[in-house]
Amino acid sequence: MTSSASGPTPPQDSRVLIFDTTLRDGEQSPGATMSHVEKLEIAELLDEMGVDIIEAGFPIASEGDFAAVRDIAQRSRQATICGLARANAKDIDRAWEAVRPAKSPRIHTFIGTSPLHRAIPNLTQDEMADRIHETVTHARNLCDDVQWSPMDATRTEWDYLKRVVEIAIRAGATTINIPDTVGYTAPVESARLIRRLIAEVEGAEEVIFATHCHNDLGMATANSLAAVEGGARQIECTINGLGERAGNTALEEIVMALKVRHDILPWTTRIDTTKIMNLSRRVATVSGFPVQFNKAIVGKNAFAHESGIHQDGMLKNAETFEIMRPADVGLKETSLVMGKHSGRAALRAKLKELGHDLSDNQLQDVFVRFKALADRKKEVYDEDIDALVRAQGAAEDALELKFLRVICGTEAPQSADLTLSVEGTDHQVTAQGDGPVDATFNAIKALVSHAARLQLYQVHAVTEGTDAQATVTVRLEEAGRIVTGQSADTDTVVASAKAYIAALNRLLVKRRTTSEGTDTKSVTYRDVV
Ligand code: KIV
Ligand code: ZN
């Protein structure tokens, strides 16, 4: 055994460990790619918020994934840092190499155990059982803290599930995670399964049982809480419920349910709930997945009261319609009104109030854009400032919009005159299209070589009024690589151009980091027309 770490403190009866997989299962969601810097920032915020275990990525997947997990491990403070590995020595060695620098490292290895999943590697039950024994033993020889998951556990035959869980425990697994990979289970069954495993599995008392639910039937939170009732003491979840298909269990829902209904759900977590809102906004921004307005806990409308009866009740006593205070999740009443006379110090204070801790360079960048916005808009709302922070260009971006003028209206053709900086050199082009956005996108396409298909184009108004900023989301797909870009501006066409360019910047990074698992291929651009 080469590691001296032994994972987070095993929970007392009332403690539930929070295992966040936003950076692994969340990031796996098509289009939710995050940059290296963004992953480090999210991991730091998760650690600060009190998450017990951060699953930082899948190190064998690419050089980029490996580097992110290793750098997160190096910077970790309180949280255990976990890396995912399939059931083979190469994956496990790579995961160990990445998490090893953490104060408290964990290897998470898994294999699909249901009949459908066993058919993929074409293994018999006995062959798979041997593989589990070998790989968990191998992981445990490297690291004291090993989590093992039978993927698709909720559709695995009971006898076989019991058998392989016992094998993993004998081989040294310290956490047994029971995934509902396809979101198939229901609360009553979820509780029953964990309870039965704890009662009947030999060695169950030596490990922590975890629950990992997907939200295909909208029951992920209920299933996770039911698993805790059944005896699970680790919940796997993501911020905003980000994750493949309908997503994973939402961290904010679990944590707030345990806090608000402590009377009937008597379990506690280490989470500082006042940090939830900021994390939710940051994850929405960097993943490019906006939070639905009526999403529990973190949706824009979660604490808004519009109907007369509700407003009247709220004014008399907030508890009439609110079961938790906005401040409990980090939503504050705004105290500073911002406008064109506000200076740098006021902007810094406002950003702090909104949960953005920017470096001097970042502040300067946001300040310049804030001034430009304040010249165009009477009042600058908190949402506008959030959008400015979100739209910040990353230093590593290869493409930057320099100039855009669009001719549009009832007379065809609509055309866009565009200047784009490509790795520091300006290129200019004029293109036509079917409307101003189409003309703008055609101009960008003329300058940047790609075969990406536009999967999604979405416009949201950040605040009310015709001078509101528009937030535009663009999702592109090229050869199986899906990327999302987001931007905001009072001019919808400019926001569209910037969002498209942001998506292309991510695509360029993704092309580099996913080409044959190396980081070395350089990006090529089509000649300027
Ligand atoms: O959903 C799932 O089964 C997973 C495993 C890798 C734990 O994410
Ligand atoms: Zn999952």
C-alpha cells in the first residue's frame, strides 16, 4: 500500500457525505464541456462550500481530463479528490497518477453488472466476478480509499449484485456505490435495495454505501433521500442536476431538503448552503446549460412571487409562501444600485455581493464592459453584471470578435461586415445570409474552418425592457464533439456572434485535447477569403 490517506471521516449515524460529480458525470453531458481553468475554479468553490468528495474527472479519457484531475488534486484543501476508472489496470493506474497529489485521494472504479451491461464486454458472471476482484485489489494496492460501483445496479439480478458487492468488499473497497444509471428505480425500491444490501451482504458494516441516481423519471432526489432512509451515507450529485440525459440528483435539492425538513429527514451535511446560488450560476455559465426558471432552489423564479395574493401574503409574513429564506441559499437583497456614475470600487463591491471574486485583470476587463453597458442602459441590474462576468473572454481564446456591422430589415439581402482576430491577427470578411444572425454566422464560418453543425440557438432576455441584455446560447456539434458557447449584449446579433465564437473557441480546444488522447495537434484555420 503506497498511500497513507484513508478518505473522509466515516459518517456518524446522522452525517451524510456529499459526493459531487459535476466535473465528471455533469461534464459528460453532451455540450457541457468546461475549460481547464473553469474546472479548477468550480472545484475550488465546491471545496469551499464543504463538499466531502469531488469526483474531478475521468483521467484516462484525455490528456485534458488527466491534467484537470491532477491540478485539482494538487490544489485540494478539505475535500477528497476522486478520479474515475473502468475495470482495468491501465485506467486505474492513470486515475491514481492523477489523484495521488491530493491530501485525500480516492480511486473510483466501476463495471456494468446488469445483464445488458455484461453483454457488452461479453463476460460470463464468473469472468466478471474475477475481473472485479482483480481490479479492486489492484486499486486498493495503490490507494487506501477505493470506491467501487456496479453500474446499472438497479437492473442487476439480486443474487449477482449481492455476490459482486461481497467480492468488492473482500478485495478492499471502502465505499460501495449503487448507481441507478438509467433513472429507473422508484423511492420505495431505492430504500429497500440499500436496506437489503446492508442486511444481507457479508462485510457490509465495513463500508459506506452510496447512492448515485439519474433523473430520467424525475425521481433522482426522492430516490437518493430514500436510499439514505435505507442506510446509504453518501449521496452522489451535481450542481443544478447537470448530467447526461435528464441529469443527476441535484446537490442543492438534497442539501436543502435535509436542512428544511430536518424534522423528518434527520441527517446533516457539511455544506455551507449560502454558497449554493453562486455555484449554481457559475456552473450554468461555464457549462453553457442555463438553469430552468422554475428549477427548485436555484431557478430565477424559485423565490419570486408575482400573483397579488402571494405578494400580499409575503408582505405580511414571508413564511406564508416561503419554506426557506432566500439568504439561506445565498440570494441577497441587492443593496447597491449601479449606473454610469459607479466607479471601480463600487463595481468590486457589487461583484463581491454577487459572489464573484475577480482578479485585478478580470475586474478591469469587466469594468470596461460595464462602463460601455452603462452608457447604453439607464439602470444596470445585478443580472446584467452577472452576464458581463459570464461573458468574460478567456485568456487562452484563439478567436475574438473585433468589429461587426449588420445590414438588415425588410429588403434582402441581409449582410454582415465582420472583423475577427484569429490568434492575434485581424481578418475581415463580408457575408450575406437569410437574416442578420445567419449573415453573421456565415461571415464567421468564412473565416474559421469547421464542419460543425448548429444544434441549438437560444436567446433569453436577462432583464426586462427593450434595452435588456440578450443572453445567447449556441451549441455546435462536430464529429461527435459537442460544445456550447454563451454571451450577452444589449445587441442580440452581437451577443449571437460572440456566443458562436465562444463555442468555436471551445471546439478548437476540444479538437486539440481529444485527438488521439494527445494535446499536440495544432489547430488549422481556413485561409481568409
Ligand atoms: O451512472 C452511472 O452508473 C455512473 C457510474 C460510472 C457510477 O455514472
Ligand atoms: Zn452516472
